[in-house]
Amino acid sequence: MGIAVVLFDIPTYPWIRSLPGEYWRTFAAFTDVGKAHWILWSTGLLCLYLLALEASRLTFRLRMAVGAAFTYAGFIFYSVAATGILAIIFKWSLGRARPKLYEQVGPVEFDLFAFHGAYTSFPSGHSTTVGALATALAFIFPTWRWLIVVAAFWTAFSRIMVGAHYPSDVIAGTLLGMTFTFFTVRAMARRRIGFQLSEAGRIEPIMSRASAARCVKAVWYGMSGRRNPWRSTQTGGHEPQKNIDRDQDD
């Protein structure tokens, strides 16, 4: 961040101002992906819906799917919410001037506890959210890790291109989101909550790809009506043996 302040923050804003307007419009089209509200609403409502389900009546695979979805949705909600609160505390405490005040006060102006919207540049809240979300998704879907990283980079970089933050703001926010989420997922892996530590010490999802694929298949069959998702209650609430055998075969 210190290197970014010296090498990038000073020349960046004049360079952005010299670019054609198409650049700003392009990055402005997707920069709001970094807002936390849509992530918190979607994961929060999903957790509430899953809690309201009578999961004990579901088939074995669907219970696995519900448990995994609740764990990972709660993990994302917690990571984004907690890092967002930390970013807000830093923003309003440090009071760094936003790039729109570049010509008045320069790129390295801090007014501690200014409590003014124009002095909430450091760190970038959008980038904090993007860092937390991307890190969580990269651990949940390790196969798609590099695609997630590339998408996160351009989303965070868009905050610079629309003139909302300096490069050091974006770097600080991204590191804040990534670091907090990493320590969260490591703590979960040590307790085998959604993740586990491999023999090599790597963090990986506790559900294998094969199990995940079968759970997705079971959810799809239940939603499409091709298979009854509810356990039969004709035998006192116990699932018929043929259903148990079928789930084991799946």
C-alpha cells in the first residue's frame, strides 16, 4: 500500500481524467457488483429459508444439500458483513479524501474522524466486499478459482477507473476482505465445518465433487418433479428401504 501511494496514487487520477468517457461508462456498468447489499440479502434470505424447511423429512441427499447450502451461505454472509463493518470503521476513522478532492487537497490527505462522505476513501468498501466474496467462493469452488480471481480483479479495479478510489484504497480493501475471510475459513476447516485440512495442510471443501454433483442432481430432480423430495410418512416417518437404497446408489 505504501508503494502504491507513492507510485500510483499521485499520477492515477490525472490519467483517468484524460481518458475518453467510454472507459468510465464501461467500468461503471459493473462496478456496483461490489456492493454488499445484494450479497447479504441473497445469502441471508437463503439461510432463513433453509432454516424454515422441515429438513428431517427430506431425502438423505437433499439433507446433505441443505446442510451444505446453509453452511456456505452463512459463511459468505458472515465474511461480507464482518469485513464491511471493519471497512466502515476504518473509513470514518482515518478520513482519507476521495479522488474528487484531488485538485483541492491532493492524493494523501487524511482528516481523522472527519465524519464526512468526501473523506471516506480508505479503504474501498466495494473492494473489501469483492475480496471477501472472491476468497469465499474460491475456497467453496476451487475448480473455478482463477476465473473468480480474474472477475474479482476487474471489479475491484473498476473502483479506480470510475474515479471513486485511489489504487492504495483498492489494495487495502481487497487485502482486508481476503485476509479476514482466509482466517475465517481456516478456523472452519480446523473444526470441519464445511471445510477440512488435507494431509498436505491445504484447505478444501469437506464435500467431494462426486457428492456435490449428486446433491445438485437430487435438488434438480426434486424441483423438476421427477422425484419426490419428501420422505414417505407411511411407515411412521421412516423412509422406505427402496428410497434409502436409491440414495446410496446415487
